[in-house]
Amino acid sequence: MRVDHLRRIGALRRKLTRAGLPGLLVTHLPDVRYLCGFSGSSAALAITRRSVRMFTDGRYTTQATEEVQSPRIDVEIATTAAATAAAQWLAAQPGVGAAGFDPNHTSVAELTRLKEGLPARLRKSFFTPLPAPLVETLRLIKDDEELVIMRQAALMGCKLFDHILPIIRPGLKEVEVAAELEYKARLMGAEGMSFETIVASGSRSAMPHGNASTQPLPRQGFVTLDFGIIHKGYCSDMTRTVHLGTPTARERNAYYAVFEAQEAGVAAVSSGVSSGDVDEAARSVLRREGLAEAFSHSTGHGVGLEIHEAPRIGAKQKARLQAGMVVTIEPGVYLPGEFGVRIEDMVTVTRTGAEILTPATKALIELY
Amino acid sequence: MRVDHLRRIGALRRKLTRAGLPGLLVTHLPDVRYLCGFSGSSAALAITRRSVRMFTDGRYTTQATEEVQSPRIDVEIATTAAATAAAQWLAAQPGVGAAGFDPNHTSVAELTRLKEGLPARLRKSFFTPLPAPLVETLRLIKDDEELVIMRQAALMGCKLFDHILPIIRPGLKEVEVAAELEYKARLMGAEGMSFETIVASGSRSAMPHGNASTQPLPRQGFVTLDFGIIHKGYCSDMTRTVHLGTPTARERNAYYAVFEAQEAGVAAVSSGVSSGDVDEAARSVLRREGLAEAFSHSTGHGVGLEIHEAPRIGAKQKARLQAGMVVTIEPGVYLPGEFGVRIEDMVTVTRTGAEILTPATKALIELY
């Protein structure tokens, strides 16, 4: 499926016009990629009502030509920093007396440098911080091209889970499990992992972010696997917790409490529901089980070109879900010194509920 | 080797005192890790002349206790964003009427939020942008603990190159080469790769940043391998370009021009020499060969907890190298539509020259 970047830029221009801005400087790389397809590590996009121009440096001459396919998007190989070149170009456009920039992704020092690159008369007034993120707001709602890719990405994650299950056994190191997952991911065509793979076993499973260590998997205990791949720029994210040996009653109860909380969270997802209500749906199950304290993070987050993007699914968040958002639902319980359990799906918000993108089983898997 | 974080904090405090600042907010994660050992993804450090306090969130309770070992560094699990909590704590310390922050790693929006979290009377005056990066300046010169780790990291990279050589053959996809490298890296104990592995073969080698694609390796042509691992938080970085089949005279000439330029760059490295002179030493060789235009990037960069850090080794850079810096020397030539060659070592600057950390051969390797 060919991505229609001009449609995205058109939608952005309508937002720009509404904000009364004749120009926009885009420097956050996932935003640049979303708007023009360029995936290099140095880029800035300058957008006016008439033109779009992407700036990168000499390392990317070939790649920029390959990736930026729309004839309406100009590419310029800059000899200064891409953002500086883009800012200067914007300021030189006739009728462009001001431009927005994203204060969330522009450092204090970068803004100073950008201003210093402008003619003196423009330094004070030219750049306006966007009152709300414009491109990130567009990216919140995935278009059809994105949903196709994200479904594929999530299914690749599920396949990896299927692949790793028969490999998990006591004595194998956590990093060896991670290595297997990542190797297989590459062979399946993933561009890379979307974050550092978490393999946390035994008492380490009580660390919500326990990156794979050299600790061998125990004979008895949980193994939490939280991993994601990058496919065509888009991230997948899923977590399953399996058990080596027979779980104790306490482990089993905790597992099913998380399982129930996770399903309640997914069941609460629907266009128009607030993120806080989804969080509460999951959290209230754990509270009822006396595990409220053990659930020490929020319920989920948006996913897309970035592994963590808007919206946040946390307590008391008022923002409402909208159809086309892709979010994770990932409650967990963590009992330091004992064990932890987390279960996570990626779902697309629909008009009437949620489409689960990660259909791997959530039943308690015991491995021997 | 146990890392002496208090020594690093002591050196930082001397810089703070010289800058006339009673407090410092550190939010850049590699800086936080350098100063206290914590490696989680959410953290801020507040430093005054008397106290150091690290803020993170509830996901990291266990990990923070494990990693922050000095009893002189307090750990606080914050219920707000770590940086906000750290800013508020700083502002509440007696005698701390101002604090520095790093304008290179603080977004415009973040600074606004931090100020809004302070009592109204402090909002305008409390935070001062550091005139020069303090922690990054410390990190420029690697201490003995760091050099031990970085030597290990670089040698792990060389081992990977040895491992991959007999595997490279026509028809294997670039991503399969990357997968093998990354799998082996994990099994060797790497925490991950320090950047997206570059495997660029045939005409793709003309892309300085050609991430591994699904293209099969050709029967005839260059394969550029640029990769690095993370070991105990530290990055390695090396590039070798090998040839499948017998190189043409043009390929051979380009290879040896880059080889000579790279050796000239390394030979120019020494404490007291300017970065610009090192760049020129490499660049002048390629200029003499008529390849100046084909060398479209700078000669190298610092490496450490980040894959790209200060100093930059580029044309006309005036800053002088100092003993203990670790930098890459990586000239290349790129002939779009034809081929590219890059050779890169990681070296430590010494009082009298350079210690090469990546001693893998740079002779032209032909594989059949």
C-alpha cells in the first residue's frame, strides 16, 4: 500500500491555517518520517501553505531520493544542520512572517541556535511554540496504511512468542532468550526491536522493566517477556508472562487477577471512553484482589512510529479515546522479592470496542 | 571494578562552584547513569553542595536500590514526573536559590513545566541554563573504570567481525548478516546494539547510513559493516568494508585511499591536537586522490555512554583532543550508483598518540 504523504500534509496544513500560522518547522524525526517518508537520522521539514521542503545532510543523498517519493516534496542536502537550514529557508519565503515549532521536541539550546541563524529583525518574533502538538495529534489516529502495517507488526510479535515458547527452559539465560527472540525477529524481516527486550524471570519478574540479564531461568517461577519489533518504521509491543514448573496458589491467584484486569481494560476500550476509565477498569480488578499497591504503573500508552506516544492510559486521564488510536493495555502486579506478572495486548480503538492486534493466548502457560 | 560515583559527583561539584551555582538538575539519562549508576528510562538527579538525590518512578523501585549503591546518594520514588519532583526538591533546599539545567537536553516545553511546578516567587529566576555542558564535559575524559569497559566493548565488536566473516557469502540477505551479528552479540553478553546495524552491499554501500535491507549480497561488490554493541552501558563502534569476489582496479584504488586516509587520521590523533587537524589529516589524503567530494561526512565523533557524544572530529573544529577521550576515526568515500567504502576504528587519545581499541585487520579482505 502506497502511503499518501500529501494527504497527511494537507491535513496538517488545515491545522496550521486554523492556528493562524503561515509556516511550520518539523524536527522530530518520527514526525518527519510520517509526513514525507524519510527515515534517516538527520532531517528537518519546512512547511508553508505552498511548499514542503525536506532538509538532510550529505550522508543521505541517495536515501532521501529513494524514500521521499512525492514530487511535491523538495529535498535539499544542507551544508549546515538540517534544522538550521530549514529555519532559514522558512524565514526567506515570501509572506511567511512566522512559523510554529514543537516545544516538546525542541531543546532550549536548539531554539536559541535556530533564532541566531535568522536575520536580526526576525529573531524575536519568527518562531512561535505550537500551543498543542499538531503532527502528534494527526499521528494519534492511524490511517488505513498505518493500520495495515501495525497489524503485521503485532502479528510478527505473536509469531515470535510462539517461536520462543518451546525454547524457554530452566538454566537458559535470560539474555539467551532475548537473543533468540531478536534473531528470529530479524529473520522474519523486522528492522529491529522497538525497545530493549525484557526477559525477567523468578524474583526479577518483580521489576516491571527488568531487561534481560545473564541470570539463568529458574526451575520454578514466572518469566515475563515484554518485547516489540519495528516493521516499516512502526513498533509492536506485547507482554506475556509464562511459568516454569507448577505455580503456587499465590502465583496462580496473582496471574489470574492480572489476566482479569487486563481483559477488563480491553473490554472498556471504545471510541468516546476516557483513558482514565480504561485505567480504572483494569485497576479496580486489582484493587478488589488487594493488589492495588502492587500495580505501580499506568495501564497503557499509544504506539505507532514511536514505542511510547499519545495517548497515555493512566489514572484520571480525561482525554477520550478515538477510533483509529492504537494503544497497549498492560496491567501488572509486582511483589518485590517474590515475583511479578504482566500481560499486555496492543489494540486498535474502534467505534464499538477494541480490535486486538496481538491474539496470542493469555491463558497461564506452564512449561516444564 | 567498582565505579566511584562520588568521585565523579565531587568533580561535578567543583565545576558547579566555579559556575557559582548552588544546585544542578540533571535529566539527561546518560548523565544520570554516569553520576549514580541508575540505568532506568525515567530518572532525574538533583545535586546541591550537600546532597544528591535521584528521582525515579514506581516501576524502578527494585532496580534503583540495586543500581544506586552509594549510601550518599538518596533515592526517591516520585509520584509525579521525575524531573518535576527533582526540581521541586531542589527549590525546597535551604540556601539553594538557583539551579543550573542543561539547555541541550531540556525541551522548551519541559522547562515551562518545571518552572510551573515551582513556587511563584521562584519561577522567573530559579533555573539558569548552563553556559557550557558540565556533565558532558566530565564525560569527555573517560576514567579508568570507563576505559576498562570500553576496551572490552570494542574487543567484543572485533570478535563479532571475526565471527561474521566466514558467514558472509553471495545471496545471503543483508538483514541475515545483521541478525547473525546481533544474535552473536547477545550470546557474548552484549546488552544490545549501540545503533541500528549497517550492512550495505553492492551499490547500497554508497549510502553512508544504509541500514541492513532484505537485498541479497551480490557475487561481486563491497559489503560495508558498521555496528556496535552496548556493554555495561558503554557503546562500541567500528566499520569494516570487505569485498565479495575480486575488486576492480577502481574499487581497489578507492579502498586503499580510504585505508590510507583512515590511518593518517589515527596517526594524527594525540593529546593537544585540534579535532580539525585530525579531520584534515584524513581528508587531505582523499583530496589528493580526487575523492574529496566523495567523503561527505566528518571524520569521527566521541563515543561513551552514548554512541555519538563530544568531541566531534570535523573540518575546522578548533577544540583540542585530550588524553582519555575516546573517539572514532571513520573516513569513507561514496560513489552513488557505484559503491562505497568506509573504515572505522575506535581509539583512546593518549598523551603521545592513540590507542586503537578495535584491532581487527583493515587489509582488503576478498571473500569468495
